[in-house]
Amino acid sequence: MKAIRKTDLALIALINDLKAAERDTGAAIWRDIAERLEKPRRNWAETNLSKLERYAQDGDVIVIPGKVLAAGSIAKKVTVAAYSFSEAAAEGIKAAGGKAV
């Protein structure tokens, strides 16, 4: 098993929980997200609200293995799960009737 070089204990716990979820459910998506979060933070996804508006549909649940940024706007009611949000991005999602988890 490869050693995790992260120092954030909450992030290490999240990675371990995602790997356990993959083992329990057999859904490879959880391992993929865990592997992306194991990579250096400079390689994590940074997604803007405009991209969520472009590709998401009302009622979608979206997982971002990284940070959601506030460039653009969103009018769709979506649930977004990400490692972190900028304050303006979280407010924009909530203002559209969605959830920032």
C-alpha cells in the first residue's frame, strides 16, 4: 500500500472513507475520487459556477474532487459536493436553491 503524504487529518480520513466505500459498494467512482484527492493540491479540480450551469441539469448531484469557484453564475437547483468552496460560490449555489455540501 502506498503511503499517504498528506498532513491534513480530515483529508486523510476522507480518502480512507472513500476507499472503504469503494470496497463496500464496488463502485469505482469512490476510488477515483480518493486517488484524485491523494494527488498534490495544485492538481486538484477547480470548477467555476459557469461550468456547473453549462453542464448540470436541475436536480443533479455533482461531485467535485477539489474546489468550486464563483466565476459566472448558476440558476439551476443542484447539489454540489466538493472538498471546498469559495464563499461566493457557496452563496451562489444556495441562492439558486441548491445545496453546497
